[in-house]
Amino acid sequence: MSKITAILRPEGKIDEKIYIAIGSLLVAFSFLDAAFNLLIVVNDTVSSLIALVIGIVGLFYIRTEDRKLFKLRQFNKAINSTNFNAFLTLICIFAIIEYTPYAYKWLFSEANFVGNSKEDCTGGGACWVFINVWFNKFIYGLYPNEETWRVNAAFIILLLTVGSVYLVNEKLKKYIILFLIFVFPFIALTLLAGGSFNLSYIPSTEWGGLALTFIISIFAMIFCFPLGVLLAMGRRSELKIIKYICIGFIEFWRGVPLITVLFMASVMFPMFLPDGSYVDKLVRCIVGITLFEAAYMAEVVRGGLQALPKGQYEAAKSIGMGYWKMNAFVILPQAIKLVIPGITNTFIALFKDTPLIFVMGLLEILGMINLAKTNPEWLGFAAEGYVFAALVFWLFCYLMSKYSQRLEQKLSTER
């Protein structure tokens, strides 16, 4: 490899900028060939291999150590640090160039967007009419159309409450958190289920769609985080009984699949209830997911607690702080700040695991898509539904990820 390197790029013979110019032209030619098949050789495979070799040589030429070319060095560090990385980069770019036109045709140019039935889907692309017709069901499930304002009201209250955190001072923020944990669940339940305040009762079996995905995710996040923090603290406790109870809880729930937990909550749990008693499916679902995710949250928080130096504990004790005050004001704020990526990862995993609630007979957004695709009038349009669901899940997971990054930057002490 070193001999080939010496032949292709002898040191001191040609100016660095000339190598970069030649490399850029070679890379550009390889991309153009991938798009328009400029090389006419034996067959397409040979042409693609030649274009790939040309591209690798081009990327080799633009690999520079010149400190003045900072942006180019960053580019090389990201995707062109070695010949193997250059090969992988070109393969990915060639695949994008090859398949993007087909994806564009299916998604947009040959797709149908307007209509009321599958007969309106006359093009060869996607039938987004399927999404238009079923959109309300995908968002609200089987919730009565005339009552969907209650779902909207519950989420608006949540958004306004969370948004108010940025408008109030630090003293009021703790009351907002307490409101979210202890008050908001009852307000949301009253609005969604009804049965009081002249609101008609709507059973949880009629809840569904994206709204149900959010309901389960939000409530599970609200409850699993404080429970996970308590479990993490309990696992590090000096009281043996508390320590081993927390260890047993964490290891048990981490040792079983979530689908098993939901199946047990759906089928087995009612068998242990006294005669005549009943716990709603949705409540069982939220409790099961909360306990499951709390075990993972506990380990994430425990990692942050263990990352703190002992000096923080000793400093807090030296000024007379007790156990709870020390953890609330000194230890936990620092530990949680360190594990924001891990917490976000747990929340994202929780959000993406919600389709598993189908084992309990609840239909969130993916469940509603599976229901819609089996409708005799809409057979054969599952792909559009799954693409729609994938975009929804990706969007909200991306937003959670970006928010966590901003939170990390805001709380960062490394200036």
C-alpha cells in the first residue's frame, strides 16, 4: 500500500492544492458516472467498478494534513480518513444516486394525493389517498369524531404546561414538575375518559392512533423517571434490605422482554384479582411499561451517580446537608446532567416500543394502520401506511434527540 501511495502521490513533487483539485475532479466524475453512466465499458457492473476506483483515488488525493484547510480536514476526518472509509462513503453515495430517482417517483411524481377511494389511485406510485381517508383514525383511533376536542385539549394543556417552564423563574419550576406528576394525569384522564363534568364516558378500548401512542409514552415517561431515580438511589443505599430489593426489581424487569410483560398484564394479571374487580387495560399497559422502563432508567441514573467523585458527597456532608437534601440539591442535578443522552435513549426506546401494546388489544398508530390495511376497500396499500408510521416515529424521535442535545449544551459547564 505504501508503494502505491508513493506512486500516486510522491511527496514534495506537486503542490498540495493541485492534488486537491485533481482529486475533486475525479470524485465529481465518479458521481456523474454513477448518475448518467458516462463510461461505456463491457457492462454496467464493470463501469460502476471503474467509477468506484476513480472515486477512491480522488478521495485519496483530497486527503490532506494542511492545517490551513480546516473544513477539508474535518470532511476527511468524518468520511475519508482511510481508503476503506472512502470506499464505504462512495458505496453509500452511489446507492443514494441510484435509488433516489425511483424513490422520488414512488413518493411524489407518480403518486396520488387527492381522492376518496382506491379507484382514485391511478398512478404507478404511492397512494397517499389511503393516508388522507384514514388520517383521523390514525391520529385518534376509534375515538368519536365529535369528542376529539377532548384529546386536543389534554395535549394543549400539556404543551402549555411544559412551555411555561421557559417563562417562569426557578422557584416555580418545581411546582410545574409536581403538577405534571400528580395533577395533570387526573386532568387528562377526566378529559379523555369522561364520565363526569357532563362529559360522556368513552372506554379506553376506543382510544387509539397516534394519540394513544402519546398517552402511553407521556404517562410512562412521567412515572418511570422518578421511579428510576429512586431505584438507582436504592441500589446504592447502605441499607442492605433496600439495596437488595432494588437490585432484585431492576434485574427482574431487565431480564424479561417487554412483550412478555404486556402479555402477562393482559392475560395473567386479571386472574389474580378478586372476583368482581377489574383494572382497565390501558392502566395495566401503562403500569407494565413504566415498571419495565424504570429498571433501565435506574441503571442509566446509577451510571451518573457513580461518575461523580466522592468529593461531592463529602463537600455536601461537610456543610451539614442530610441524605435527601444532599441528593436533591447536589448529587442528582450533576448526575442527571451527565446521563442526559442515556435518559433520552431510554425515552426514545419507550416511544418506539409502544406498538407492542397490540398484544393487549390496544391499537396505537401502527395498530390502526394494520387495521386499515385489512379493510377490503383498501387492500394492497400497507406500504404507504408503514412509510407514514416510519416518518412519524422518526420525526418525534429526532425532535427528542435534538432537544436533549440543546439541553446538554445549555447545562454544560465546559466552556
